Amino acid sequence: EYLKIDNSQEGLFEKFNTLKEVGLAWFEKEALNTFTLKKCPSKSKDEMIQQVLGKSPNDVSRKLEGKEYYIANAMVYLSIFRELLTDDFIQRFSPSNQLDKLTIYNYHRLFQSALLDSLVLLNKFCIHIQKIEAPYGCGKNPNQHTLTLYQSLRQSIYGQSSYHSFIEVEPDLSISIIRQLLEIRVRRAFGVLAVYSSDKNSFEPLSMSKIFDVLKPFESNIDVSMPLSCLVRVYGWSNIFLHSGQKEYSWNHIFVTNYLKEFSLGKPSNEKGWSVHSGISMDKSTFEQIHVNLEKIIPENSQIVTCKPEAYISNA
């Protein structure tokens, strides 16, 4: 009954009400019993990022053998979907309103995937931690198929509803966008685009790992919406999917997207409105010292290709 969700407006309206009233509470009770906990522990968003995202394949393997990974994932799932299921949102699916088929499809897919993933999570806990058989008769393909990648490529060009693409979406591909968003945001914030080698007469990227290493000593002098360790973790997590096609739990795309909002879009910097640059800020001396240290790690006869920093630099 928990997994059942009809692909219709009336079915979604009924399911959303049921989830809000009893469905998510049922899962929480089931998860606490599985984890042998009396209540969900209190965790900050930074802590949950550290616990649900593996920053390397080896880190993912270690997390699968630890209880906190599963607890944090269950908490993220419950938090995200309780936040989504507001009264106003549910009321939009009332049979008295008229919704297009694409909206119905998109939300049916989102909730169907999340419901399935939530039980897959508990199954994996039983297998990896309790060393018992999975209690729920469900599973998922852990890998992204190249066929769906190509279909999604066409969709990104022609749109979800067109004569040249299919309607089905692949949410895991959002991880590729997260990866590119994070890299471009960091490079442009600190004005570091590439390295030019006069010996080779070529432009080459300065690896993100080297940039992160240079930023680490200045972390306390840089105002950003998250700890540098979390930024590095999100970057490493997104790299795993980019290079392996390993799928994620469906709530983590939403969680990471929400987590990166201020970092990506900035925050109100003054009474005049929003500023993207305000998402990362530092003083002029910090910015200049970062560039001095970056110059020290590039090869001889090379120079950093810079741009105007997309960050707020005080005392500039």
C-alpha cells in the first residue's frame, strides 16, 4: 500500500494526502525500528551532507558499512518530502483543478521513485549492517544506462514534450549539472579560469583539487554558505556519477540542489535586491594572497588566466 501510487490527478491527490497524514509517519516508524532507534537524531544540514554523500568510490564503500549513512538518508528523505507536501501543494492536485498530463507525469515519477528508494534504503541496511535478507521485495538498477543518457540528450535540446524526444526524464543527470555548476562557480568566484603555458603555447585547466588545497588555509576568511569540506564533498560526489553513472537516492538531488542555493545564487546583499556575487565574499587581502599561493603551484613559464571575480570583495 505504501508503494502504490496511481498515475492520475485524482490518484496523486489521494496519495499525497495519505502520505502527509500517515504514509511518511509509517516509514519513519519502520525506519526507527530497523535502525533500533527511539527517535531520529538531530543533525544539521552540513552534517547530513557529510553523512549521505560519498566523496570517492572508497568513501561510498565505507559508508555502506556504517549505520549513520542510512539514518541520515532516511532523515533527508522525510525532511524533503514533508517539506514538499504542503497543504497548498496538495490542493493543486484536487480534482476541482485542471492539470496538464506532463505535470501529473512529473510528480508521479518523482514520488514513485522516492517511495521505492526509501524501501531500497532499508533493504540495504538489513543486508550491509544487520547481515540479514532484505525484508521488502523491491530493488533498483544502480547504474545509468547509456541509452537513457542519449534520450535525455535529445530531451535537453528539444524539450520534454516534443516530436523529437521522449517524455521520460532521468533525474540523476542533474548531478552532472551540479558538478559543472560547482566548478564554474568556484573558478569564477576566485577569478581562476585556466593556466597558460608559454612552453606549450596552450591553455590547460588548473585542477579543482589544487584550488581547494589553496583555499583551505583561508577558509575562516571566506564567507560562504557551507564549510569548505562540504563543498569538496559535493564536488567529489558529483564526480562519481559523472565518471561511473552510479545512481543516487532520488531525494539527494533535491537536497543538494537546495543546499547549494545560496552558494549558487547569492543572498540579498542590500536593500536593492539579490546579488549572485554575495554568495561568496572575502576581503581584498585574502583574495590577493589566494592568487599569490596559486601562482606558487603552477608550472614554470606558466601564468594563471584570470577573470573579474564573481564574488564580493571588500576593501577593493
